[in-house]
Amino acid sequence: MALEKDKDSNTLQWEVSVTLSTNQPVIGSKIFITETKLVNSYHTTGSPLPPHSFVHSWYRQNIPCSVHRRKLATVQCTSCVKLNASIEKSYHCSSKCFSDAWKKHLRYHRRAAKNSTDNQQDVKKLRSSGSWPNLIEGSVLDENAITVEEDNIWIKVGSSNFYIPTLSDCDFRLRLHSAAVDSSRGTRLSLENIVVTDLVIKPSHPPRKMIRLRNTLNSNLKAQSSNDVVFSVLTYNILADSLSMNALGYCPDWALAWEYRQENLLDEIINYDADILCLQEVECDHFENFFEPELKKRGYSVMYKQKTGSGLFLGESEKSTNHGCATFYHSKLFKEIMKYELEFDKEASSVVYALEPKIKFKGSHRLTSKDNVALVVVLESLQNGSNRDAFQSRICVANIHTHWSKGHEDVTLFQVVHLVNGLEKIAQSQQIPLIICGDFNSRPGSDPHNFIVKGRANCVSEKANDPLGIFQYLKLHHSLSLVSAYSSFLHSDGVEEQRRKMNSQTSEPAFTNFTDKFFGTLDYIFYTDNSLIVESLLELVDRESIGNIGIPSPTWPSDHIALMASFRLRPPSHWRPSPPPFPLNPWHLAALRQHWFLL
């Protein structure tokens, strides 16, 4: 931090020492005073501290008028910007000031146009469009809140122990003035201590676009109708704040701060404009205080399931249980028909019950202490006035974040198998499409991944990968036609760049999670390809564009990347009768059947 002190600081006995939370201000991210001390100017000991309080004033650096140097610029000539002319000379304190200086100012335009052949087209466009000159007028400012110092003008923007930079602060420095005041007399005990920050920056992430697929496999389908139901689904592990400290080695502190990351995450998510959002590692207070209100403003309905916290009884840290899964959907496009919440610690009870008595305690510790959750919702489309029969416009969306720790792959498999077994019952009874999103903590080719895309897992029950022998109690096969959405890149024309970012052997992205300790794919969007068609996919990124160290970073707010797919409902092949009522809990029924079968 740049620290400035008055030359006559020795005339007072006391000095103020101030420490800020960061020297890098970010729009929307609170910068606050972490410590304020009153110290003796002469560094002597024994002097008692007088009763005191601190006063703070925040200022923003601004640009002076190029003509009247002691006045603040409120007008900028945007033609100067487009012509790469001298920016300092583009600022004026008023429209009249700019108009009076126009003849002289025009020389700067001509000089800039002459010096650069690259912007000759810009010059012609400016003249032909009548925007020569073109003005942007700023707001009128209170002259009493302006401090002039050399060639800098500082505008007062706050007077508390924190400040939240706004868009007006972008690309300017902030300056904090702090002083001590005698609590009883109201007189100053110290001169002002001045701290100057770096330039205020705006949270940003590289734009990613949707890539439309030209799928030869679907070329024989019936012509698309305007009444077809089309929707997009996004899955994103946003990295819980309580877990972000793992990235301290390679990510700047200010970029790890939740106040910074939340704005970056929200901006990224809003820009994707998905119809359905499946987020993982969403902390409870962040959901209630930030994501829920912010996304409700934008027309989303919301639901949330926090981890159960059962691991706390077995010595796990609280930071591993204070987050969960959040699902959002556009209320103008969908309405909720049915919702299920899975708590895998409770779902494992039937398997633990079936274990031999001598290993039941160990099994309970291994399976029921893993408090992962999943959210399942059945939505009905409201698009085009629901011209289809209602049940033909329904989809089932599952949002899951499975457990992972080295040596507990059997637990991850159990959670995936249990979820899919219940979804299979919903699909069979309701005849509706399925989409399964989330962080599966499983690489392509692993048992959970094979189980989903191949319909079965040929697991060998050995001590190394099945220490409790639970595989024999699991239904390790299903009849669902589940496919990974991103495998469509390998079957589409004109997406060669995206194919280079795929692993052709696994038919999955090269990576979705990138830290200094791990590089690979853990996140997926699976769908039933007999009822849904992939229309487009969010483009992938490569290691070079994301950085070779790891994420999060100042431009990437999570250690995972978002995945997104746009789907179209396949037209039904034949008329179907209305489905029966939804089962109250297909997972509970499955567990009961498994229990009685074991008996």
C-alpha cells in the first residue's frame, strides 16, 4: 500500500496505523479496515492511551479537466477514444468548456488520424455518422467533496470503516484518510494517515458461447416445430467459500474473497441465461442472502438442500457440511410438479442393515457418515401454452454432489447407483425424460461413470475397492438410455475446435476441475437420448486459456468450470395414456424392496 504522512507529523504525540483487508479494490466487493491502532509518534513507552475514536473518509481519484485543471472532468470526447488520441486531452469540465475548445481540440483528432493508418475507417465512420464530436456527460458533483492535489482530483465517496466500490470507481484509485479524535473533547489527536489503493477493477470472466450442433445422427428426425419444447440446463460447482482456502498457493487473496467471487459467479451465471441451473457447493447463508434473492429478481424459482451434517458427529469439520445443492428454474417456462430430496446417509441404512453384525458398526461409520445430498425435481413446461399434453411436456432434473475421499470409491458408487435406481422408477412409471447434473467426483471410465453410460458396472468385490462387500447388495444395472451431453461434440460436424478439448477415448471433456493437485473431469450432464435431443453445448476451454497453474483465479471464480446444454424434447413415437400418480418416494420403496429381498 502507498502510505502518505504529513511532514509535520512530529508536532502531535499520536499517529494512526491502518491496515486494509486488501489493496486491490473490486467493484461490488467490500474493502474494509481490518485494524486501526493509535501509536505514540515518538515511540516512547508508558504514555497512556487517551479515550479516543477514529474517523475515516474514502475518496476516489478522478480526472481533471484538460483546460481548467482545478475542475473535475464531467464530459469526455468519445471520438478521442475511438481514434486512440490523447485521452488526457479528451476530458472537459462541461459541455460549454468542450465547445469553446473545439477548434483547438479538432487538431488532436486530425493528428491522431494522420499518425495511425489503422483507424482511417473509424475516422470515416465518425464523420459519416455525425458523431464528430460525440459527448458523454457525467454527473454534477458537490465541490465541497472534492480535494485537489497536484494533478489529481479526489472525490469523497464514503465515511465509514468500509467501502464497496461501484461501477463509477472502475479504473480509479481509492484513498482512505484516517485520524484519531479525542472522545471527550472532540479534538484531533493525530494527523491524517492516508492509504492509497491500486486501481479499482471489475470482476470479469472470459466469455463462453453456445456451440450449435450439426448432428448427422438426428438428420432423419421430423422437421422441428415452433411448438417444440426447447430448454437449457447448466451445472456448476461454484466452490464453497469454506473450501476455497485450498487455492491459497496460486490464487491472490483478493480474488479468493467471497465478496469478489460472488459477483463474478453471479455475472457469469446470468450471462449464460440457462433455463435451469444446478449449482453445487452452495453455502446456506450464501443461498439465502445472495443467490436466492438475486436470481429471484431475474425470474427464477428456487430450491435448496443442505448437507445433513451427520459427519460432525464423527469428527469431520463443520466446513464440510455447511453447503449443499441448489436448483433454479425460470418460473415463466416451468412449474414444479414434484420434488424429492435425497440424504445419502439415511439412504444407506438398508445396506448397513444387511451387513454382517461384526462389520455393521464399521459400515455405519463408512456409509451413513457421508452426508451428501441430491435434489430431484419434475418440471412441466409452460412454453407455447403447453400445446402438448401436460405429461408429454414434463422433464425430471436431478442435481447431485457425491462424496469423494481416497479409499472411499465404494461410497461414491453407492450414492450414484442409489440415485439412478430411483430415477429409473420415475422414468418407467411416468415415461418422462431424465437429466442428471452435478459433480460426481468420478473420472470418466470409473465405476460410477460406467454404470451411468453403459447401464451396468462390472465391479469386482475385492477388499481393495469393496472393503465392506456392499456391491452384492447394490443393483448395479439399469435400463435407462443415459448419454453424456458433451459426447455429442464427437458426433457433430463443424466443431473441430471443441473436439480438440475433448478426450476421444472417454467421450468427455479433457477437464472440468483444475487445481494445483488435480486436473480432470468430474462434472457431467447426462440425459436420456431416447426422449431428448442435444441442440447446443457451452464451449469448452483449454488449459492454456484458463492458465497453467489452476483455478480459481481473478478471472475464473471456481475450481470447476460450468457445463451447459440446450435440449429439445423428442416428439412421442405414439400416443401415451396419462401416467399414474408420482410415487411418494421411489428411493424409499426401492430400499424396502431391497431389504425384504435380502431377508
